[in-house]
Amino acid sequence: EIMKTIGPKALYKQLLTAVDRNLTSVAGNKQWREYVVAAFKKNADLKDPVLIQRELQLAQDYQRLITNIAQHQELLLGFNIGLSEEERNKQMVEAVSKRVGFKLPKPHHLEQQQQQMHQ
């Protein structure tokens, strides 16, 4: 039973974190976050323990699905055998920097090429 292992508020927070980290921030679309908030508000007054349990189980399943899909995508990118090891490492560094809000500088030779194209 979910309510014994994790409370509704903690599950709500975990689901919102998963949505924000893996859906909202990636697509820049708040639709999924708004849907989760609306669903929890709509079901806040439920009294039937069976319905409450069903809704909490669904929320936990969504949270796990969103998190696992994101981890699977990272693994696929990390083990992309079609790229050289150097290119894979570069992409991993770029992905990590994006996740924490940084943008890597462009290599010097690419900046020169872009400047020449604009002249």
C-alpha cells in the first residue's frame, strides 16, 4: 500500500520533480506540470480509500515511468557506438552542463568560421 510507504505529499513532490526535470525543462512546456497539479487538486477531497490508493498508485507509476524513460534515453546516448569515444564524452559533458544550467563555449576554430561567414 502506497500510503504506508510514502505519503501523498511526498509522492506529489516526487512526481512534480520528475515532470519538471524531464518534461517541462526539456520541452519548455508547462502542460504536464499543470495537469499533475490539477489532478491532485481534483482528487484532494476523495474519501474512498480504494480510490485514493488507486490514484496514488497511478501517480507513482507515472513518476517511475517518467524517470525511467529519461534514464533509458541517457543510457542510449551514453552507449552510442556510432560515435567515437571523444564525441560521446563531449556530448555527455554538454548534457551535464545543460542539466545544471551552463552552456559550453564554442571551440575557437568554430567561432572563427562563423565570423568569416558573417563578413
